[in-house]
Amino acid sequence: MQTYKVSIRETSNNAIIKFEVNQFITNHQSFEFENIDDAKSSPLAQQLFYLPFVKKVYISGHFIAVERFNIVEWSDVQDEVAEQIEAYLNDGGIVITSSEPPGKKVPVTIYAESTPNPSVMKFVANKKIVNALFEFTSIDEAQHSPLATALFHFPFVKSVFIEENYVSVTKYDMADWQDITMELREFIKNFIADGKEVIKAQAVEAMQHSHAQSEQKFEALDDTSKAIVNILEEYVKPAVASDGGNIQFISYDASQKNVSVLLQGACSGCPSSTYTLKSGIENMLKQMMPGKVETVEAING
């Protein structure tokens, strides 16, 4: 069984703290409770209202936001609250008892956004749909993603890339985006609105195991490789994510001063990826790590 982990996130309102969970705790639904009587449908919220400083509880797909009265400061109690929520969830505590009425859809909007790769369209949701990134290049690979599996039943879908709040779809040349974009947008919107599972729990567990292995790999890297990874994470990943893709460090050859990276999603096979690598990523690494990096080469995912 997957272990729940809770992390603390500050908000723009210093009276409110978000306790983010490493997996979804409601079926893409959101609930707000003003007091313990109002929270009859949520044993978790009721548990929190027993704390004298809790003023309001908001529960969403992957976090619990708590507003406090001014009798305490969050810095004094937030760790204790996070531990309490984590223990409650790991003990099998119920988050919400009453579900949405049958047939009622979860409010969701999806818009289509073009990417630098003419074969890829990015479908962006107004809410978080997964907690990690997943790439599927065939229906066999997509067995842990009901959404990706369903998308592969469209004959023009070549690959599917899913990250926090969007789905990138790569098409075969047999179809034009002007003919299929609306169909895909409506399909993805209805799939999420119906409360269907985007990624199965087994895939999330496997991803977390993989993430733990990645952290171990990072610690085993030499100092130069670690510096390259940090630069890619901070400066490059956000830019390629906005285009519906992802980049991962593969290796660093000190003798050749060469960096190998993996391109995924919209970045994979993109005609402009070579230009981006040479004029963008390669130049950045050469400037930020003089004498250490000369070339960057990409492997398409």
C-alpha cells in the first residue's frame, strides 16, 4: 500500500497553510468547511476542527488548506498538524464520506495550446491531474494510465505525455490538428469531468520508487554532473515544460566535455529541438560552467 507523505506550503495569506499530499485524496473534488458541524461529511476535517486554532478547512484533490485563528502562529504548530494529517491518512482515515451525486460531473476546463513541435498539441487543464510526469509511446506502455490507454484508441495518436495539469499528444502525420483538436479536447475534458482515474495508484508507486532511485543516482554523481543537473532543473525544465515537454540528464563525459540529455513529450523529435539545444541549453551550460562543457547531445524519448 502506498504511503502518504505530507509537505507544508505557505500561501500568500499568512493565516492559511497548505498541507500537500503526495497522492490524490479526493476524486478531483473540492470541499470547504466553516466549522465542525459543517464538516459532517469529512471525518478528516472534523478531526482538524478539534484543534482550537483551526478556523476553516479546505480539502482539494491533493492538499488540505487550513486557516487559523490568531491565537497561534503557524510556525509553532504547522509541523504537528502535518504529522497529524499524515498519520491519519496512513491509518486509513476517511477524507470524505459523502461523494458527489451519481452522474454529477466535476467542473473542469481544457484548452488546446500549440507547441514548437508541429506533431504535438498540449491540452491544459484548470486543475492538477497528476503528481508526477508520465510518458507513454504505445498502448502496451499505457496499462497504468486509463486516460492514455483511451487516447491510444484514436488511430492518429502516436504518444501521450502527462504532467501536472496538462496532456501532450503526439499525432501521426495521417491527421491534421484542425480536424482532431476539438475532438481530443472534448474527450480529455469529459474523461476528467467524469471523475475517471487518470493514473492508477500502481503507477504512482512505481514513479515514487523511481524518484527515490533517481535521488540515489544523483548523490552518486560527480560534482560537475550534479551542477549540470541543478542547472537543467532550475533554468531549462520550466521552459520546456511550458512547451509540453521534459528534459532529463543522462550522462556527462569529462574527457569530451559532452552532456547527454533525454528529450520527452513535445521536445522529442521536435524540429526546433536541435536549435534549442545548441543556441539555448549548450550556450547556457558553456557560460555557467566554463571549461567543463563544450557540447550537448540529445536522445529523443
